[in-house]
Amino acid sequence: MRLPRPMTSALLGAALLALTGCGSQDSGTSVPPTATGSLEHLAAEAECAPDMQTDADEIRQAICRNGDGKFVLATFATDRGQREWINEAKDYGGHYLVGRKWVAVGDTDVVTALRGTLGGMIEEGRSHGGGGHH
């Protein structure tokens, strides 16, 4: 079985380095029910036109931009595939808005704003505090 995980991780890493920054998490006050649906449906809810980067059976991944900023939006065929992707991606840092078989990744302000639209739970990547990174 061949999975394109190394390529997916490399693409994700490049996207995250371009998108993420340091910042403190700000918890939103009003969170709607977690959105579900296709990548296109979620992008429409977030008011962005997805720039598709990966379109495969296991994962669909796009870069989106809306009034709040730029983020990566990914949908998954399985819960397990989603969790494996998140676990690998967290090595790159960043903030993750996690829903049922989807995730949005960006900096704190963007993810917090998206949560007000898409619902979901915010998870943080592994950041090695102490400054020194972008």
C-alpha cells in the first residue's frame, strides 16, 4: 500500500510556514454547531474560494482566503485519516480548527474567526516557546 503521506506532509509544512504565526489563543464566546459537508460547502460557509492543492480519495486540501485572512482547509475520508494528519501536522505548529472529518489551519485570529462560522474545536500545534521563530 502506497500512501502519499511524505508529499502531503511536505506540502502541508510549506503551507503552514507561509500561514502560521505566533500568538496567544483567544477563546470565542459564541460557537455555532460544527459544520459538516464537502470542502466546497465548508469553503462557502467560510466565504472563501478554495485554491485546491490536493484532491485525492483520502484527503482534499485547499488554500482559502476570506476577510479574516488565509488558511488551509482540508477534508478527510475517515476520522482516522484526519487524526493521523493532524498529529503529523502539529509538528509544524499553528492553530487547528477541528470538525467532523475536516480541519482548518491558520494563525490564531483566523482560526478563532472561523470557529464563529464553522464551529469545531481549536487545537494548537507543538510550538517550542522562547521566541526565535517567525
